[in-house]
Amino acid sequence: MPGKLKAKIVAGRHLPVMDRASDLTDAFVEVKFGNTTFKTDVCPKSLNPQWNSEWFKFEVDDEDLQDEPLQITVLDHDTYSANDAIGKVYIDIDPLLCSEAATVISGWFPIYDTIHGIRGEINVLVKVDLFNDLNRFRQSSCGVKFFCTTSVPRCYRAVLVHGFVEELVVNEDPEYQWIDRIRTPRASNEARQRLISLMSGELQRKIGLKVLEMGGNAVVGYLQCFDLEGESGLVVRAIGTACTLDKISNTHTSASATNPCNSSPSKDMKEAGFGEETPGVPLSSGPPTPLRAQTFSSFSPSKSYSRQSSSSDTELSLTPKTGMGSGGSAGKEAGPLKALLRQQTQSALEQREFPFFTLTSFPPGFLLHVGGVVSARSVKLLDRIHNPDEPETRDAWWEEIRQEIKSHAKALGCHAVVGYSESTSICEEVCILSASGTAAILSSRFMQDGTLDTEHRFEDLMPPGCGFCHIPYDELNMPFPAQLTYCHCCRRYKVPDVLFTTIDLPTEANITGKGCLIQARLCRTKKKAQGEGNATAISNLLPFLEYELHTQLMNKLKLRSMNALFGLRIQISVGENMLLGLASATGVYLTALPSPGGIQIAGKAPSDITYEQHISNMQKKINDTIVRNKELYEINPPELVEEVIGSPIPEPRQRSRLFRSHSESSDEVSELDLSHGKKDAFVLEIDDTDAVEDIHSLLTDAPTPPGFYSCNTEIMPGIYNWTSALQMFTSVRVFRLSNVNVTNQGLNKVFNDLCENLLKSLYFKLRSMVPCCLCHLNFTVAVPEDELIQVAVTAVAMSFDKEQSLENGRQIVDKTLMKAITENEEQLQFPLELTAESSSSAFCSAKGLSEVSGPLPSARAPSVDYSSFTDRCSSWIEQLRLKAHTIRRGSIKTMSSLEKASPLPEGRSRSLRSNRSYAGGSVAVVKMTPLSFLPGTKIIKYLGIINMFFIRETTSLREEGGVSGFLHSFIAEVFAMVRAHVAALGGNAVVSYSMKECVFMENPNKNQAQCLINVSGDAVIFVRESEIEAATPQPHSASAHTSSSGEGT
Amino acid sequence: MSMELDVFVGNTTIIYEEVYQLWLDGYSVNDAVKMRKENGALSECEASDDVLQSDTMDQYRTFQMCERLLYSPSKLANQLLFQIPAHSQTMLIERYYEFDHNFAREVLGKKLSKGTKKELDDISLKTGIALRSCRRQFDNFRRVFKVVEEQRGPLVENVQHHFLLSESLAKDYAAVVFFANSRFETGKRKLQYLSFQDFAFCAGQLISYWTVGAVDNMMEDMDVDLEKEFLHDLKELKVLVNDKDLLDQHKSLVCFQLREKIRVFTEMEANFKNLSRALINIATKLINTKDVRDLFIDLVEKG
């Protein structure tokens, strides 16, 4: 009995009228946790009831605390008939279980009904009292922190990065149970919401256990997904990167105080694991306390869901060897396996079966070399019958794919995969599983195993800013044909001609000009088929689809005169009669890589004169575009004495056809490494229809309007002076195809236009924020029905200051740079210390750390890396100066045309003025962003993960304004509920926000529609940097500042 | 081949005043798109017709969803559904409650009932204001009237407080409410030359000097009703006509007050006796509700 949950219902407001006669409501509240329910008194005849209830107390296991949400139901009392439900609030109490996160949940929550949407608000207070002492408590997975952020969270320092954790949980979907035929849609939706909430809690708890087992205290880059497999069930799966994090912002003394608590228990556990068999047994079922045994036995049959639900491999999951699929049998005969494991723990290298990292950006010095994108896909038939005792099929599937990825990474000479992610696309009983990442070589500094870096050749003397571009693979034994040149920065190591990655641009990277969003879009028809035939058809189509997407990406990259892609994300979506492919990435010009050649068009039948003309016209258009793009993205690479000065107009003689020759890559897999020999110009054969299509799509990409930039990475390379104005948005479009154009080309055009128009629309809507950049543009495509294509975009628009004086800009950039560097140094200091005594007691090292770190910031002995850092620093500043020049030039050029169009200066000043009055308002402003930070602010506290799942259904679609009206209000409601939860935790922003799922189904004939949305993010408290710097903050400045989210009108 | 669904939702709800005004004015989406095009919206950001159409649709939907909240503006500040910057909230409310004086002139003094609502078609035709806009304005009148009708304290402040409006707009509403409550007849042909502003000024004066709240500050009664006792006391004014001395004294006092303040002073001075008699005749009859209603007609006809 480790915890007491307390809840108090304070008041309600804006309740709906439930009694038509009196136009009032007799409301009361049911508070439910697990199987215990409390009720408040009825507050008669009021739309703004004041309950002021007593504290309802629930005494519960910590397992339940982690799994279950607190469920609050508001009802209308009816003397004669059944009470009518007004709506519900689910509160995830996980943030209260971590001492470093929130301490109380208090605030107004929207009362949500799956049929009617938000119906009023309720004020609730929730607290958790933990009975057991801190130390023992920490041994349950309650204390593990979760972050959606795919980098080291801002106010933490990574002490160790342990590696990949994964888990999946399977259950039957309530929507497909027999009982669904007799219950109301509301009951069915609520059952589903509740089940998914339970499953996510369970999943999180299990992952937490794995993390503790590995000796970590946090999961970074936590990515949780749902697979709605229809009749075959519901899968909730998650991956993440286990880390040991240490809080930075605390004074060092307090850091040392928390450290022992953090790391010593895990240390104890490890020792127990190595020891005798007997302590090893309870270990595998949880921390070795009698308390835990109790909770374990109550792995309750009382919970109806747990009969069905089952983890991938309960026993095994506790072992450090993550992701061992093939669970069931292994789990049952855990004895010998454990022996095996003990050996493995000793060899840390082997321990890491999957050296995968879900992180996309890293502490400096962590990422040494990048090999390229690795991806794997496989098509599976969903099995109808779900034997809860054998849920391992899903695990085996993923296991297979991960192995594939791992071997690809090896082929690229890399020992790790970073920026790793997994996804699925399901249509009927066919499921495409995809995984992708970037093969890389990592520094062993943050990992326990020091064995790896012996293989490592250029570990020392890494030239800054270009190191990660240097090829990790053997030059003589290249995994694929590539054109290598000497690095344009250091001229010592070889670099490839193009580089594709799934990660964010490393902060230390040298780039030229600015980046931009590059998308490849493709649509392919497919015959309708069933079962295995369908699966075969799809797997036959996949390689072609990927190949063409890749070609498109490459062409578009060349067209923009860039040589690297970051944040590459390829999504393949399957429908009844088509396959959709969408690849998004941010293109940049890496200074270290050679300048890309132009694109050359070649015709097959050169005899025809008009044809020749046609070709030369097209060639001219392309060349013009390249020139224009160079100007637009400010790509003026320093004219090097390189032999490859890519003349955009190559001689027409070069007509090699190597481009189409690579298609025999393995079927389920594509290594995105298709190369193009020694030519500096890309050759496109115009005769085949595909090429026409390619060129067409090349030329139809409209450039972004002046003042706008776009990227799908965290920030735009080349832009530094962000203002605090930002607007996070979600836009969804569904397009209905007519039967007429079901040709590939027709479909392609439709799909391409859909995406292009969506982007255009976004630019128009956000025009008041110019100059601005759409960051983290995340497109998801789906084929919800036969003739529907759905595209959903979530992104953030951030304004930046073009006019800012050069002086100012440089100062700010310098300052952040310096800050980053000093932080880096601090961050690096620890791992160095740690690795030195890595295998020794963590407790000791923590103590040692606190001693070292006391005088750290000011008077510290120069570390080994120090000189190279200063070097880097100065060269950076030099480079930034150059950049600042180009920025200014750009602004002068475009400003005159913008001045009229942009009401920003005025709008901003106005919003500033009115901020004060807004602060008085009762609703706190909560900012949301898909990025891991908010410009101009410092995140001082992470309050916990937000992971919410909502269903909305309507049977009066027309009355709610059609499908658009329905979805519009639903998305607005989801935002509102996220904001309310964050505010109740005491936060003022959500970072790393993402909409994981948006499943929309409609039946206009029946006037019905249903939508499922899953969102996640990290609730945080931020403060303005200006406030930190100002020694005496004004009393109300905080609230005034936080309320400035409305800029940009 | 059609866009089945198209939505854009921002964490911060940004209101574009131009589109909001088009919506308030009762334009359909298609008309609004046309208007925006004429105003050169396309040149911004290289937009196409589709983009403009989609943007207008989105904003219209947002306005429709906000409309519910605007019925009681204090809700707008503490609702959770939309995160709207404060200045936009103020703008949303103020614009929503703004009304066309031409329209207000038409319904001034009429009972704000369902019956009058049926006349909106005609008013729309007559004034050229879109029917949708007429309905909104009329519903606003009714809503404000319903809320402040029974409230104590100063009328303007009540309106301001309850609907978070600017003072000038609250004063206009006070006039509308005051006229609707006392049902002053303003529709007669003879009164047509008077504008809403003329009546609003009169309403202001009447509220300040003739109502219950005005006469007795201590008595926290309403501003809406004319003070009965006061009207009764007006009977006594007869002496000003009947008694020569008092008439002269009255004349000299009035002339002293008004000298060089009005342009028609000499005319007034010459006609003082007739004017005074007419006014006092009207005043003494104000005990009857019917006569109160005809106050302005009488003033114009007999004054």
C-alpha cells in the first residue's frame, strides 16, 4: 500500500442546461479510481455549482497509481429516472508520482463528453501521499521520468545514455467486442478511452521497470503509438532511450543530494542481479521487496482487461537485454536465460542488442560520424485470433525489423542507430511495419561500455563542424557506390557527396545559407485484393515506391543546390486501392560536403527537332530554378579550388543511365544510399513517363512566399534571432477522389497538389507573422477510405527578427553560443569523470562529482577538450558574422515589399500593451510547440508527460457544421484539454507536442462521424531569459510575459 | 474530386478583423471571398482563390463557434476552448455588439419581441443591411434589454459591466433599452428627420434627469423607468403659464441660461410664451402612459 490518492471537487461552471423545464441543472460528481467510487452532494438548480467536497481518499498500490487514471464524472441528478451523464474528466496522476515533477494538480478542467464535446468546466484538486520512504519508493518504476523530447531535456544533463527500451501491450478493442452491439456509442467510446489510458499507463510502468533495471532514471524520446488493428485487436507500443539524467539548474549541492537516491538503488539492484540466484528471482518480477511481491500477486484478475492484456515479455522485459522478442517461452523458462543475461551484463557491448537511440539531437561530442539513413519495412497479415498467451507475434515482427536495421547499420560501418523511430500503417488485415533511423558512430563517453571506441580511428582531433560528415565506413570496401571527396572543411577526411539523415542538424555543423523543407510525394494504384494476395501485392510495390521517393528527394535536393537532408521521414500509407508515400526532410547545404551538380535532361529520341526544343526548354527552366533557389536560400559556398565546380548546365553528351539501374535493392528494405557515380550532373531520361513525372513535380513545387521559411527539423538552419511570437497549429484536409483519375499520374498530381495547396494555405494564414519560419512541419498521410486521402499537419510558426540590428543579432547569437559552449563543457565534464570510474560505484562518483562541480563554472582546470572548444567557438563566431551579413542583406531586399503586408510591429506593440490586462484574466496562457524549447525562454522544470487520447463521435454531423465543423471543434477541444491539464500541473507550456494519431471516419448518409486523436508532449514551466538576467524581476512581470502568446495578430 | 474536409486550428486563435467584419455584416462565405479579393487579399502571400476560400471558411467557423460565448461576454474571458489574446477578445466583443444606427433607428421604441423580429425582413430591405446582420443586432438588443431590465444601479454602467463594452457603445445601448422600455413612439413620419444619435442624446438626458435613479441617488433603483412622482409633480408647472410673474421670472432665468448658447436665441426669446406654454402642456399630461409614449411626437408637433 504505497500511496494515498486524494481528490477534492471544488466547483463547476458553465454547465449545460440539463432540465429543460427550469433551464438549470442539478449536478453532482462521481470520483472513481480503480474500483472505488465516491460521490459529492447534489448541488441543486445551478449551472455554476459549488461543491467544495471533502477530500476523497483512495488507498492504492503504486502499480495502480501508474496504470489508472482518476476518473471524474459529472452527472445530472434525476429523481425519477436514471441520472444523466454530463461528461467526464480523466486525470493522469503520473506526474504526481515523481518527486521532481508536479506536486499537486489543481485547476479547471473541461468536462468532456464523447458525443457532445466540452460541456462546462470543473475545478478539481488532486494530491498523492506516498507512504513508503523515498528510497524504497524509487525502486518501483514510479520515479522514472518520461520525456517526449528527443534530445536531452533542457534543464538536465545526461550522465549516461543507456540505450533502447521498448515494450508493447495488446488487448481486444472494445469497439469490436460483441457487447458493442448492445451498448450506446457513448459507453463504447468511454470504454475505449479508458482502456487506452490504462494500457498507456501499464506500458509506461513496464518501460520504467526496464529503465530501472538498466540503471537509468529517465526515458528520453519516448514515443508511444497505437495500432488500431480492428477485429484483431489494439496494440499500444512504445520505444524510448533510457538515460541517467541529472538536473542542471539546481545548485550543485542539491544535485549531489539527489544523486545518491537516483543511482544507488539501481546500483543495488544490479549487484543483486549479479549475485546469488535467490535474490535474482524477485528481481525479475520487480524490485526485491516483499511489498512488491504483494502487488505482483494482485496482477489482478479482477481487472477485466488484464485477462486480455499482456506485455510483450513480462519477465524478460526486466532484463537489460532489451527487445528480445520471441518472448513467451523464453519468459517461462527464465532461469537459464537469466544466467545468460548475467554474462551479457558483464559485457556491456553485447548487452546492447539494439544500439538504437530515439534521440534526434545530442550533447556535443556524442555523435561522431553519420553513415546514412537505414530503414526497413515489412508487410504482415494481421491474425484474427488473439491468443492472450501468445502475444509475442507483434514482438517477433518488430524484433525482425530491428535486426534488419541493425545489420544495415553494420553494413554502413556503424555501431549505432540514432534518430530511430517506428511506425505502422494498417488497412483491413494488412499491416506495414516500418522502422528507420540514421546509422552512426557514437562516442563512448555517454555509454557505459568503453569497448567500442578502440575501433575508432579519428576519435581525437576531431575537426569541429564537419566531423560527423566524415564517412564511417571503409573507403575501399564501401557498402554502396558513392562519390567520395575530401572534406571541404578540414580537407583531411573523406566525405560523401550527399548525406541523408533522420536526425536534427547537429548544432556544431557548418552550413552555408539556409535550409528548406523538401518533400517527395507519390501515389500508386493497387488492385483491390484480399489477404495474402493483398500483402504480396503491397510488398511488391513497396521497393518501387521507396525508390521513386528517393529519386524525387534527390532531384529536389539538387534543384535547390543543397547536399544534405536532415529529419528525413518517409511515411508509406496503405489503402484499399492505393499506396501513398510521403517523404519529408529539411535540405541544407553542408559546407563540408561538395557542391552538388546540376540536373541534366536527356531525351531518348534526339532526332526530332521539336522534341529537342522541348527538352532544352525544360533544361533551361531547371537551370533557372537552380539559380533562383541559390539566391533564395543564400547558398554561396566559398568558391573552393575544387575540381568540381558544378556547372549547372552540363554538356549534353553526358547521358549515362545509371539512374534507373539500382532498383534491384532488396524487397522489404531500402538503404537510401542510391548513388550516382562520378558525374557532377544528374541525368534524367525524359522518355520514360516516370521522368516526366519527376520533372513535373520538380517544377510544380512553388517556392515559399517571401518572408517565409519552412523545415521539418527543430529549427531552421541559418536563422538565429527568434522572437517569442509563435503559433502552433494543426491543419487537416481530406480529399475525395472521383473515379475518373485512378491512373498513377492522375493520383500523383492530386496528391501533390493537395500537399502544395495545404502549404500555400498555411503561408497565407500565418502571413501576419512574417518574417517567420514554419518549424517541425510534420505531415501525416492516411487513406481512411477507398477514395479519400487525408493529410494532417502539425507545426509551429515562429517569427524571427529580420530588422534586428547586426550588432544586436551578433550579440545574441554570440551569447547563446557562449552559453551553449559553457554548458557543453559542463555537460562533458561529467561523463569524463564517470567513464573514468565507470564500473565503480555510482554513489562514489556522484559524491566525487559534487566536489568537482562546486568550483566548476568559474575556476576550473582546463579540460582536454577545452582548446578545441575555444577554437570552435571563435570559428563559429566568425562564421556567424558572415551569416549576419547575409541576413541583413536579405532583409533589405525584401523589406520594402513586406512593409505594407505585415502588420506585425503594430500588432506586437498592441499585444504587449494588452498583456497586462490579460494577465488579470482567469485563464492562464499555455503555449504549445512541437519543438523541445521556446525561443527566448529557459525551461526551469519538467512537470511530466502529457499523453492523452480522445474519441469524439456525432450523430448530427450536419447540425455541427459538417465534417469540417465537427473536426474543427474537436481539435480545438483537444487543445483546450491539453492546456487545461498543463495549467493544472502548474505549467505554462507544452514542448515536444505532437499529434500521434488522427483517425477520422465519416458516414455522411447516416449523418455520423467519428474521430480519434492521440496527442503527447512534455508539460513544462518556462521563464523568459530576460527575466532571469534581470536581477530584480517585477512582481507581475512573470504573468505578463507568459501571457504574450497571442502575438502575431 | 473535392475537398471533403479542410480545417486549420491554432493554439492561439487569431482573429482577422477584416473577415470578422464581413461575417458580422452578414455576408455569405462566397460573398466574403469576393470582397476580400476586391480588397487585394490575393496579392498577399501569392494566395489563390482556393486559399482564400479555405481561409474564409475556417474563420467563419471559428466565429460561429465563438458566437455562443459572445452571448455573455464575461464567459469569453474564462472559457477554455479558445485561447484568444486579450485585445482580440475585446475587439470580438465590441464589434459583435456594435450596431448600425440606421437599423437602431428603425427599431427604436419598438417592443423588442418576436413580433418585431418578423419585421426585420422589411427593415433589412429598407436599410440595405443584410438580414443576418439585422437579426444579430436585434438579438443583441433583446439580450442586453433582458439582462439590464431588472438590474438596479446606473444603466450605462450595468451594460458596460455585464457586456464588457466601451462607454460610448454602452451609452448607445442604454438609449436603446430606455426607448424600448418606455416605448416612445419614434416611427411617425414627422419624426423621420431625427437620427438615432438625436434620440440617443435625448435618452441620455432623460436618463440623467428624469429617471428614478437620477432623482433619488440614495434609492438604488433602476435607471430604466421614468420617475412616476416626478412626472406627477410636473403638473405643478401649470403655474408657469398661468401666473404672469412666474412666467416672466421663468423667462428671464431661461434666457439668462441660454444667452449666446443657442443660435435661435432671439426667436426663442420672442416666442417664449408660446413655447413655454406648449412644453408645459406636454409636461402636465405626462402622467398617462400614452402621452409619455407620444412625448417626442408632441414635442415636434406642438413645441
